[in-house]
Amino acid sequence: RAGRTGPGICYRLYSEEQYNKMDDFTTSEINRVSLQEMALRMISLNLGLDPRTFPFIERPETEKLNDALDILKFQLIRVVIAAGLYPQYTIPDPMNKYQHGQELFVHTRMKPFSLIHPNSSIAQYHAESLDARADNEGRSVRHQIPFYGLLLETTKPYICNVLPLPALAILLFAKKVLCDDWKLVMVDDFAEISFSRNQQCEEVMQSVVKIRKQLNEGLQRKLRGLMYNPRELSESINRFAYVLAEGDVEISMKRIVHPPRTLENVGFFLPNGEVEIDNEDYEIENTEVDYSDSGGQERVVED
């Protein structure tokens, strides 16, 4: 089409030198797009498609495809670990200098101005991974929240076993989430997250609600000894993690300096009211496991 964008004929002229440098064909789309997103879309179709064995017209490199699938698995594993570490999370100090040898200050809910332990791999080798590179108003698509496994108090308070995640991941686990106007979100009366665009805030919150409901359903079914297929939940988390890691959701983040010691009125609150996440188990109530002759399969009991 030579760049034509409407009806008609378009001629584009090049010098001989430019023409000789051109490739015979443009790079195929499958080699230009993110393989993570492509693999996630294939899996989410629920057609039993395996990206590793799918007969592509032009197959991407096997190594790159395997790397993309591994990244999706790691994203899911990181979210699971963070769920186990909650409420042990911090907010990085905005005045940090993310350079080798610099102290990295973080604030926990009850222990402000703690430090990431200097012997941790984050502090020694990957300090720049915590740098949000925010603009003058503190807005960035790279804000991180470090979760931690241990708070060590010696001459100074240090956090150890640090796992940084995109800041919005905290919405998946927080006991109290308050959003009044599709713009500003308060988390645990401690972290204040402000979105640049209201539409993005609404989309993120809807995704979070969906995942939290799926998590609750899976937990309830497991506690009752029922079968549960986590595939849909895994896909939702992977899709959410991908949007946070590769998307353009710009936020600013700050901490509440003096949060209340006791977290009260917990729940998930949106502009249209509280979202009931923990009470939607009506389908579970009517389902039981028949171990007699079905090999532990579910059977539905009609009231």
C-alpha cells in the first residue's frame, strides 16, 4: 500500500541506498508484540491451546516463548507470596536515592523510617528496580510496594526478605479499601493512591473486585473439601499483573503519616457503595462432595 491511508494510488520514492537497506518483508506481527500477552490470550480462550505446541504460521523462537510463559508463572507466584506476607508491606520514602551504597528508607504502618537491610539483594544489586522515576507531582507507572518477611530491630529497624510488587497489587489483599470518587483510593488508612485518569481507576477496581471474589470462592470451596479449578483465577491474576507491569496506569502514592493503630470499619468500598466479597457463597451452600462412588467428584444438591 506504500503508506496509503485512503482510496487511490500512492507512490513513495526512495533513494537507491535507502531501498537497498530495506528488508524484503516487514517483521511479522507475532515477532513484534509481547509474547506474554499473546500466550495469556491463547490460554484464556479455554480451548486447550498450548502456546508451546500451537501450529503458528510463523513460529516465534522457542526460547522467547518459554521465557514469556515462565514470566507469567513468576507473576502468579509473586502475587501468592505477597498474599501470605500481607500486612507486612511498606511504602518507599520519596527522598530515596536509588544508587549502590545508599540507604533505602521505607515506611511500615507502625514503624516509619525503617531501612531495607543493606545485605539484601535488592539493596546490593537491584536498588534501581524500586525507583518509580516519578514526575514533579509524584506520578509514575512504576510505583512499587515492597513486601517483607521479617522486621529486624538492632540499632536501626531493618526489613529483610524483600519482595517488591507493583503498588496496585496491594488492592488484592488489603483489609480496607476506600474509593470515593474513582480517583483517590485509601488503603488500610495508611497508603493513599491517586490515579491520573478516572476511567483507569474504575477499570482497575473492577478487576480487583473480580479477583477478590474468585479468591474468596476458591478458599471457601477448599475449606469445604470441594473441588476447585483455579484456572480462571490464575488467568485473572496474570492479566492484572501484566497490565500493572506493562500498562500505562499512572498513579501517585503517599503515606498517611499518623495512621490509626487499630484498623476499623474494614471492607471494600466504591463510590456506589460497599462491595460484598465475602458473602457470595450461595452456590457453595448447595454443593457437596459425594465420596461414595464418584471418586470425590462434586454433585449438586437441589433444595
